[in-house]
Amino acid sequence: MKSVKDFGAVGNGVIRDTAAVQKAIDNEKEVYFPAGRYLVANLCLHEGTILRFAADAELIADPDWKNWRPLEKDPDSRYDQNDN
């Protein structure tokens, strides 16, 4: 298990950590978030991915919508985009 910080995440709630967190998720089955505030937009989880958080770790949604990708419809998903 590797820390998101091993992939460049800062965790200060100001620097955008989306790319570093996604890189960790893409390269590790189990990803650890040490204490901090990780500012992220869209993340793509893979089957079997395990996210572990320290007691003082938080994922914070990036408030700037220009950093978010449009959602893609997964044809294999059991969820419909119109579901609430």
C-alpha cells in the first residue's frame, strides 16, 4: 500500500491533488491518504480498489467546475444517469 503523497499529492486543501490521487489509484490496488485535505475533482476508481484514510484525512470537492470532466455513461453500469 502506497500513500497518495508518494505520487505527488500535497493534501493542504489548496493545491489541486486530482492528478496525483488518480495516478495512485491507477497504479495501486490499495491507496492510503495520510492526514490532510485533498482537493480533487473527478476520480475514476477501478474494481477492487481500496482507499484507506487516516482519521484526519479528507477528500474535498474542487469548487471550480472547469476542473471537472463531464460524466461518461458506462454501458455496463447498473445505474442510470437519471436515477436519484
